[in-house]
Amino acid sequence: MAQLTLPKNSTVQKGKHWPAPVGADPKNVRQFRVYRYDPDSGENPRWDTYDLDTTQFGPMMLHVIIYIKDHVDATLTFRRSCREGVCGSCAMNIDGRNTIACTKPLADIKAKVVSISPLPHQKVVKDLVPDLNDFYAQHAAMQPYLKTTTAAPDKEWKQSIKDREKLDGLYECILCASCSTACPSYWWNGDKYLGPAALLQAYRWLVDSRDEATGDRLDALEDPFRLYRCHTIMNCTQVCPKGLNPAKAIGAIKQMLVEREG
Amino acid sequence: MRTSYKNVTGLGSAHKGVSHYIKQRVTAVALLILVPLFLFQFLASITTGYEGVMAWLGSPFGLGLSFLVISAMVVHMRLGVQTAIEDYFGGSLRTLALWLNGFFALVLWLIAIYALIKISF
């Protein structure tokens, strides 16, 4: 159910300010506003601000937060791994838009103060780390693997080049959760709506020429909440750091269900 | 303690939603054609005065068109409000609101159809 205000103990407060290093050229200094929350402290979340000399780190937003952790404030917590847009770990909300920090250039951000917060509308484990357990479970519930009844062939399941091409734009999802957590329908009904990432994955298997469980997969999706909470808001497609189009995939699932009706 | 998988799979799929999806689109397209036609005919009949409106509503075409417009509109309204309720309400409040929505649409349709019949016959 839609909840538009934060509970009292979650209201974000003003936090610490970390001034620019002495001797830094003011021309090169930019201010970063970072969401901080430590569940062990019992305190409300807060916005800490960091004035940083941008000549001291690389061009991407991931460089910025790694610099903060290494040189300014070692208590800042975030996830990161591959630093090249493949693992999806460093997904967060930067300058009001979900993305992965490693492929987001600082130069692209025009705002005077660059805000960095965890993916929206998820429980926060600490600082920039959201609890994505339910998100991963949604992916698992899509049974993202080949399901067949026919006995497995001696070698491999064959697929024509044309059929393989249908999976382009679907298989590349890195499960960063930027899309699902950008979706208002997912915010309001995340307990029942599967969200764009899981539905993109569902369509990836629905459209796979080798998969024989299409009917069962469609059965599992036909639900006012699981699938039909998508109102083609398109936030998912707008934010996807891999340039994928979950909204189109969801539309295609709806089309398949209509086709099945006759 | 519940696992995330249990949270996500919940009570399973309700196996409905396609008919809502189809009806909403069919009524939308129908209204796109019916409403301008209805307005054009109805406004034209107004210029002929009270008797003219009564005669138009009493004609097979006027009655049929009015019946179709009212029916498509009520169905479309019900489906649209249902979507808004599903989006923004939760728990038993959602169930109650969905029931009331259906009841309201049915009553509205019955009153409108009763009025049409009374005028036409």
C-alpha cells in the first residue's frame, strides 16, 4: 500500500560536513551529499556532505565514493566489485536517478551538490547498502533456467540464429535492481508486484525457442499484482544502466497472454 | 521468520488479469468511437427541443447508442477505478474498496438503464 511519508525514526537529518582539503583549488572542488545510516547507532539517517577536490580521483562516481572511503571517511559503507558495469553491485541513486556508480561519469551531473543515496524504497542495511533479498527471490521465482519435458539431446539444444537474436536485449541484465527500485508500482506494491527486472527475466525464458514451460510460466504470471501492476511508467527503461527495455518485455508478456486467450 | 522466497511467492498467482486488460482496451476503443457519435447525435437532438430529444431517445438508433455508451462507460470506469484501488490500497481496505467499486458501477448502470427504458417506452 502506498506510503508517502517516512516514519519518525527514518526521517533523514542533517549530518556532518567534511570541508575541502587545505590548498585545494576552489575551481576543482565539488560538494557531495551522501545518505548515511547506521542501524547499530540507533540514530536517524542523515545527509553527510563532503567537499572533495575532483583532481584527486578518476572520472566515475564509483571513484568518488571509493575516494571518500579511502581518504576522508572510512566508515562509509557501499557495495562494489567489478568497476566496469558487469556485476551490478554498485547500484545506487545518484543525482536523483538510479544507476550503477561505476559507469556514471561525474561530469554528466550538472547539479551543484551531487547527492548519493541507496536505491529507493528498500530497507537500508547500512549507508548505501539496500536489502535486496526479496528482489533476488523474485528473480529466483521466475525459474531463470531452461525447462524442458523432451529428453535432453545427446549434444546441445539447438537454436536458430534468428531465435537466438530474440534474446538480445533480455539476457544482458546484471540484476543491479536499478529498474525495479525506480518503479512507483514496485514501491507501492513491491510485496506482490514482481517488478521490471524479474519480468524481463521471465520474458527472456518465455521467448526462448528451446524452453518448453511457456504455458506454466504464463500461468504463474497471470495475476493482477504480479504482472498487471505495470502501467508502462517507463522509469525502468529510463534508468537501466545497460540500456535494456524491461517495459517493452512486460508489454510483450501481456501480448502473449492476450494471444493465449484466442 | 519467513524466507524471501516465501514472501515473494505468497499465495501464488490469481490466474486472472488478462480479461481486465482486454476489456479495458476494448471499452477504450469503443468509447473513442461511441462518445463523439453520441455527443453529435444528442446535441443535434437538443436543437429540436424536448420532444425532439424524447423522439431521438425513443428511436432504435438513439436508444441503442445511449445503451452502448452508458454500458461501455460504466465498465471502463469500473476497470479504471479498480486499477487505482489496487495501486493505492492494501489489505482488507483494498478488498472492501474493490467490492464497493463493483457495487457502485452496477447500481449506476441499473439506474441509467432504468432511466433509458422509462424515457423510451
